[in-house]
Amino acid sequence: MSKKLKVGIIGCGAIASEKYLKALNSIPEAEVTAFCDIIPEKAEKTRLLYEAKDAKTYTDYNDLLKDESIDVVHVCTPNRSHSPITVAALKAGKHVMCEKPMATSYAEAKLMCDTANETGKLLTIGYQYRCMPAPLYLKKMCENGELGEIYFAKAHALRRRGVPTWGVFLKAEEQGGGPLIDIGTHALDMTLWMMNNYKPKTVMGTVYKKLNDNPDCGNIFGPWDATEFTVEDSAFGFIVMENGATIILESSWALNTLDEGEAICTLCGTEAGADMKNGLCIVSDKHGKFTNTKPDFDEGAVLFVPGGKIETPEEKESRNFYNAILYGEELRVKPEQALVVTQILEAIYESGKTGKPVVF
């Protein structure tokens, strides 16, 4: 395979322009040659923004997928279309990076995994928080067994008033849910990854719409349209894994709390613990005394070395994906892992509706 991969972008909203296209600027092996959006002006605007003068634009992703020269597709559309577009792209012979969450249901996500396996094409999901310095450091500790057996964890994704008011975030039919599937998915993914535990047994969930009708509340993104806010404003899950480990997942866009923080986790193991709420802190005891250790992630003067550059999490994420395609590097986010995240999120929503636990 040529070391210059042709890339198609499907969905030309903020995720495409602010995350993936910026990251692809750092990947010399990637050349974006096609943009697709159901609104033609958005595809053209993104093409111009990326300065891809020779790139094609489309309004139907099926037309883009017919281009046999395209090797890779980035799926940056609303959640409900992740699965059908990804499946079609894989069947068309493209490698796919799909933005999180993987899908709005376990069945859709399972189809994505099965299709990747059948076609032999690579599939990964955009959980870029795994690529931040503190999670990478903590993951090494977990892999080395420095926390021992991790048997209790919390996945945190709490905003006091951080309701996204643009795009289709508030529409249940487009997104499949609110903060749980939007930011809760990041926190849960990180927690499962740290624990290296992907076998859930029982899930109990509660889902709330308590503050949807109060748009004038100091939301950091401005007031929302209460008639369009059809997803939950907060959701919580209690997850028991097959090996007996417990995970508590908490997510909100709007909640009367001071306990804010998202895409972070708390881990409790037999040898030590970890708390990411105010910067990573390793919690343990030595010689009969409690010890709290905070690693230093300040790059300091390195940032100012001529020619030096620190990769962003988004760049690390894309670099790993393209290295996997070209050089056989192991994917950091495997589709089978993201599948379990979707399985648990779906169970929390189901339990929230029925008031009963979901048992796998």
C-alpha cells in the first residue's frame, strides 16, 4: 500500500473541523480528498477551510464511498448514523475512524464490529481522552499492576450547567440520548480501559429530565430551546462486572452540584488507588502512613525548543490509527472495547425506563 492514504470526511460539523482535520494536518501520510455533508454549503466551507482545493464534495455518503481511490473514512455525523455509514464504508473497502459514541444501540455497534472482522478493514472509535498525558501515565501503572486488583471505580462526567446548544445534541432521535451517551461515554470508556475489564454482569440505571425546562440558568453555552431538549439532563449507572468489580457512572449536562469533572475516573485497587479529579493523584500507604503522590505533567521549557512540538491528544489518536493501517501498530481503541461501552450505556437507559436491573 502507498504510504499516502486518501481520506474522506463524512459530516462537516465542528467535530470534523475542530478535531479530525486539525489532527490530520500532523499526519503527512494522510491526504483529504473528499468532504461530504447533507448540507452542501457545509461541505464546501470545510473544504475551503482545510485548503483542499482539489478535493471533491458530496451530499450523499454513498457517492463518496464509490470512489475507489479513498482508503480511509472519518465518520463525524450525528450518533444515529454512525453505524449505517461505518458499515457501508467498511463494505466499500475503507478503513474507518468513527467519532464516539460507537452507536446508539448494542445491535448497531455489534454490526460494526462484525463487518470490520468480515472485511478485514480497521475500525476504531474516537475516544481521544485515552491519549492525554495523565491517562497514559495511569494506564502504564495499571498495566504494571501497581494498583493491584481494581475492584471499585467511579466514572465521572458531571457538568453543573454545560448543555450544548448547537447542532442536534438536544434531539433524542438524532443522538439517542444526552449527557450519558455524549460525555458519560468518555468517562466509562476510560474506566473500563484502566481496569482492562470488559465483562459486565448487571447494570442498574436512573435517567432524569429535571432541569430541561429551565433554559435561563447560566448555561455556559447560553440558553437552550426547552421544546427541543428531548434527551435527559443527567443519568447514573451502577455496574457490576463478572469478576465482582463495581463501577459507578455519573453524567450530567445540568445538575445542581459543585462536584464537576468529566472524562475522568477514580480507581480503587488492592495496592493503591488513583483520583483524577484535581489532577492525577496516586493514593496509597507506605510504612504505616498515608501517601498521596501527584505526577508532574508540566512540559515546561520543552514547548519552546526550536522545532519542538508536543502532540495533542487528537493528534496522538489519529497518529495511532494511521500507524495501525500503514505499519501494523496496535490500535489504542479497539472496536470490541467500544462495543462494551455501548452495551452498558444502552443498559443504563433501559434500566432507567423499566426501573429494573439489566442482567447480561
